[in-house]
Amino acid sequence: MEAGRKKASPCAACHGPDGNAATPGTPSLAGQPAWFTHWALIKYRDGRRKDPLMSPFAANLSDADMADLAAYYAAQPPQARPQVVDPAKAAEGRRLVDAHHCTSCHRPDLSGQHHVPRIAGQDLVYLVRLLRAYRAQTVGDLDGFMTAAAQPLSDAAIESLAHYMATLPASPSGR
Amino acid sequence: MRRVTISVLTLVILAAFVSVALAQAPPPAWKQGQPPEMASSPLAPIPLPPTPTPASQIPVGKIKLPPGFSISVWADGLHNARQMVWGARGTLFVGTRVANQVYAVVDRGGRRAVKVIAKGLAQPSGVAFKDGALYVAEIPRILKYENIEANLDSPPAPKVVYEFPQGAHHNWRFLMFGPDGKLYFNMGAPCNFCMPPDTHANVSRVNPDGTGFEYVAFGVRNSTGADFHPVTKELYFVSHGRDWAGDDFPNDTLHHAPRKGLHFGFPYCHQGDAIDPDFGKGRSCSEFAPPLLKLGAHVAPIGTRFYTGSLFPAQYRNRLFIAQKGSWNRTVKQGYRIMTVELKPGAAPKYEVFAEGCHEGDKALCRPTHIEWMSDGSMLVSDDMHGAIYHITYKR
């Protein structure tokens, strides 16, 4: 935990000191399952995920660094993101969450588990960007489930899903 | 001509996919076929830790073996280790699934160094070796790394030997050379339970240069391991039964394919004796080659190898060892062990526990995955949960 807090200082500028980011487009890491954050860093390091800021940062991390960072962020209480949500899109998104089986892996409250992230209360802009990337197959997932899930989504459906997820309370995953 | 058929088929599937998506999208592949009354089931595939477990933290002492056998951690730090194969000069090559890497383990006077020789591959679980070259089966392709053991620190760019038809689910593969010098592999059903496209749900082979593709066994849901009998040279392989049809049904199975072209029943007939209520309408299990042995439901047989060494007691010679990764789709865990099967002409197969103890109640302690033999006749077992390789040896 303490090791993770120190190692997280370069991350604070974008992700916030406690992993609650304020910048639209940057995901919050607070309360994310530790295995999710760890796997995300592995994927930035091995190239399955690419980002101009994250890729060079992850390139220099050891497995132990990643484990420390993941444990630190998992233990931080997640906070609601201040963001403007369209209620009509959110209502449609609620329906789509069921139709697209999001809760199968992300849990009924979308708080995530194991290597599956908390998407409840996550940043709207980030959610849209990542869902589009899964659909375009420019971001790799472990087992192909997110890539498959994103294929049938229209732009409008992605917007609606993100608006709904963004309205949910950012409860910690608890595991 | 075959490619044209595939692309038309792909369009048909895509069209079906899109039309379904308007109302209800398909569930994730692991959940497909789950009956509505099980919708809130907590059962789900066992997630893989993001890092391998250090040897000192692996509960290898929990594994129980017959008298005279002992087990130790032979190598660690091989995240998600799956199939293993020896190179001609004593390098052990190890495939992975979601770690997307291939490792080389070099034994330096009792200390093992692990090198990553390939990364960024799509679930490169299958490895085979012939004439100085390492063959790696990933989801889309078979790759060939020539003269690999002389170039472990700077592996050559691989040649693409063969490209598989599309379909990711159940298409991580085993890969091995048969006694005929051909490469054998599985093309699993791209679903939990469905009418598979003609290209899938089989065991197949190609020549080492990728030519001469042939189906060997049809109607195989997902074979994850195979070997050839040391005496008869005939093919034996295991297959995983479907999920979400009950704790004790259907069984995973061991099959014998003395000739190519047999159909083993998927999706019409389960475990050789239970016709499927939907796909099996108007069919009979007697149309299909029955399994040689039912292995238990959800036990997840993977590593499947005949013992040809002479270190183990004589009764193990020519016995088939089957590593079972263990269940996820079962309320009480089952598998997490290594079994043996004694095959004698005219006698029923004898199915016995060899190693067990890899779960305590609902907690998975270890997951025996693939098997490879040491030159002295002792055994290596990979564990893809801990990212380690165990050594099982025998002393009178």
C-alpha cells in the first residue's frame, strides 16, 4: 500500500492523487479491482493497449511496480465524477446494459470483479472512447469477450451505455 | 474454393448476429447456453492472476501422489504456462494463452533461466518441435521459428505456415507432430453449444509446410490434448463437454480415432449416449463413434500423454496420463488432478487417480495443465494459474 502510494505520485497529475481523476477522458482508478489495474498495465507494457502517455509509462514498470500500484488504487474510495449526463440516453443505456449482458462479467451494479473493471460512475468520455476502441479492435482484451460484445454496438448505443454507466454510483468492487 | 465457402458462411453468421443484436445481443461465450433459471448463477470461468506465483508460495505440498513419487517446483515465472515441448538441444518451449507469450526454459546446471522468445501473439497455447524448428499455434495461425535453439536471445522472424479459419472462442490450440510427421491440432466449436460451422469442432492436420490440410476427427466440441499410442500409433484425444447442462452432465470424454473421418457426435449426441433434445432430433447416438471413456463432468482434461519412459513402475508403461485443469461450471469443484488410463486390448479402460489435491472446497490451489516427459522418464506438469512447471519423479 505505502509502496503503491509512492509509486503513484507520477500518476496523480492525470488520475488524481487518490485515483479519482477530474479530467474528462481520463479514467478513475480508485476502487478498481486490483487485478484489473494490473492487467491494464500489463497490456500497456506489451502493446495490447496503446496510449501516448500510458504506453511509455508502463514500459518501465516491473511486475512488482504494477502490483503495488494496483493494490494502492484498489484500496482508495471511489468518488462520483462531476459530469453532465443526458437522462434520455441514460434510460436507453439502462435497457442496453441488459440487452448486451454487461452485468454477466461486470456484476449487477457494474462495480467489476477480478480482472473486470468497475464501469459504474466511470468517466463518460473515457467509456465512449474505450467502447469504440473495442469495436474497432484497436484495444486488445484478454479473452475476446469485450471485443465480441462491442461488435454489434452502434455509435448511439455506445453513447447511451456510457451515459447510463456514468450515472451509477461509483461503489468499490470489493474484490 | 474452400475460401469462398468460408466467406459466404461468415456473412450468414454475421447477418444472424446483427439481426439478433437489434433485440438481444449474444451473451459472452462462456455464458452462452445458460438456461434462464440459472441466470443468477455465480459460476464463471476462473480468472487468471496478472502475475505468476513465486515458487515459494505455490502449495505444491498439497498435491498427493502414489507411494514413491515426489513433486517439486521445477521452474516458476512462466506466466500462464500451457503446452510444453522439448527442443532437440534441451530447451523447453512453453506456450501460453492470455499472457500472449512463448517462453524458452534453459537448464543451467540445475538453475532454470526463462526467456520470452515471442510476445504479442494471440493465445499461443500450442507448441511443437521438428528439425530444429519451433512451431507455435496461436488463434489465427501456425508460426514456424527456424533454428530457434541457436537464436534464443534474438529469435528469427517466424514464417507463417498455416492460417486458420476465423473464430476465436475455443480456438486456442494444442499442437503436436504425429508419427506420420504431420502437425495435429484442434479447431474447437466457437461456442459453448451450437451447430458449428463446417470448419470447426474437429481435430485436423497439415504437413509441416502448411499444405495438405485434412480433417481427422469430426464432431469434437473442443479437444485440448492428444497423443498417439506408443505401440499402435493410433490417435487418442480428449474433449470438453458443454457447460450449463448440469453438475454431472455431460461428461468430458476420451476418444480413440483409429482412422480418420470418424464423427464423435457434437452437437447431436453428448458423451456417446445422450441425444441432444434440439440438435439431435431425428438422430441417434449409434450414428457416431462413442467415447472410449467418460472422464467426469467439467473436469477439463488438457494435457494427454502416453508414458513411454522406464523410471516409473512398470504398470505405468504405455498408460495414458490426463491432466485435468478442473471445473468452473460445477457447484462443487471436480478435476484439479492428473488421472491415468490403462488401455489393454479386450479390457475396459482402467481410470485411476495419479495426482490430486489441487483444490480445497471451493478454492483452487493449483491447476495441472499440460504434461511433458523428461529424458530420464520423470514428468513435467505445467500450471497455468501459478505460471509454473512442476517436476514429478519416482524413487523406489
